[in-house]
Amino acid sequence: MSSFVQVFNFHRVSDEHSPAYPPIPTRVFEKVVKFIKRHYKIISQKELLSLDSANSRKPFAVITFDDGFYDFKKCALPILIKHNVPVSLHVVTKVAETGETFWTQKLNKIVEKYALENKTISNEHLSKEYTLRNDEETEQVALQIYKELLPLKNKVEILDNIAKEIDNEYEKTQMLLWNDLKTLPASIVEIGSHTHTHTNLKTIETSEIHNELYTSWNEINKNTQHNPISIAFPNGQYDERVLEEAKIIGYKIMYTCEAKKNIIPASDNIYHRYDIYNKEYWKNYIKLLKYRFL
């Protein structure tokens, strides 16, 4: 009998070439889904809430997606429907309203544009200048700048200044809007929160935390007629204030980005997740094998 549940998290599934933040190709994603389905009993979030005893010979698994990229609907959803796999999709509610991507994806596309134009990224808030020569460096530089900007409150303003050097001409990533989200099959997809603006919750005041979490909850309820039961903290950033506000608002499941298995039942309904993101299946396969025997 199983006494734990593992949560696997995804972001983008697409065959698009995007070197700053490479998505999982569709064929690779399907192989990953098949692996998880073969070795785990995949359950929905609602089942996770009532999972008070270990009643399966296989370990349990939950699958989540963050951000709300349009390629979820285009590329991932047909595979999930084909294999009858339930998921929780955590959306940034301001993005669902406006279509404007959040800061991390803007960063990726700005870095890619700099690489295409062979320009050096320079800004007073960065520790050094960055020059990109190939796809691998593009990904590494995007990650390094992300780490530098993550703790800063004015990260969006800094990005806007960096984008001015390329005349704000960079590819915009298509995101799921409310009309798209309403068409997703409820039997497969459950909508959860990824906050309202995808901000780093640890860097803002408690009143702002409440607004981020409550606005997101309210917008999902208003636009889908369902009460969201889960929230995925952006970039895994949270503290005790965040946990307390999430509980007050009514979130029953809170997801982090810490790579740990979860004992049943989870303490305070906090669930840790393993990110699956590699383009090559063999890298994901090795990671999945490692996670299975942890």
C-alpha cells in the first residue's frame, strides 16, 4: 500500500523553438505521461483532498501545470484527453484577462531577441553585461538574469528598460484567456490560482499578498463559476504570511517548487512538486526514475 503522493509540475508543451526557456516537445510529453501513468495511480485534486489513507498498491501522483500558456490547450490537452489524465492548471488571472505575459516569460523573449540581434544585455541592476552566442548560452543567461531580478520589487520596470534597447520588439507568447479557459473540459482540467500578477510573494507587504491571492480567487470564481481549491506560489516563493493568507481566503491545497515527495496526509495541505521540463526524453526518464525511488 502507498503512503505518499508525488506531484509532477509542467509549464510549456510545444514544438516551438524557444532557446531561453525551451518547452517540452509534444512527443516527449506524451512519453512522460505514459511513464507516470504506468508507475503511478494518477488522481485529481479533489481526490487528493480526500486521500486520508493509503489505498493503492501504486504510489499516487498528481499532475499540475503552471502559468496558462496557450500551448497547454493546443499541445498538452489532446494528450491528456487521450490518456484520460486529470490535471490542475494554475493561471495568472491578470494574464487571463489581458493576454499580457508575466515578467518571467517577457524576460525569456527579450533575451531571445537580444540573441537574434547579437546585442549585449546591460543594465545597472545586473551584476554584469551578458553576451549570447548560442542557444545554450541564451538559456543560461535568461536563468541568471531571472535569479538576479527575482528578489527585486521593480523587476518589471527593469525589464521594460532592457526592452527599450531592442525597441520593445520581441515575440509575445500567446496565453490562455478566460474564453479559452471556459472551453477546457472540466472532467480533465481543474483551474487553480497562480496569483493575480505572478509576483514574488515574499517581497511584498501582507496587504498586497492578500490582494494577490484574493483577487485571483475571486476572478477564477467569477469567470469559471467554480471555487479554486489550489494555489501554486509563483517561482515557489512563500513564507508564513503567504500560507496564512492563503488559508484565510480558502485555498485548500498549496503547491511549492520544492522537489520532495509528500507523505499522506500532507502537513497543512502544503504539497511539494517535481518540475519536469527537459526537451530530451532520456533526461526526463532519468529524473523520473530518480524521483520514483526517493
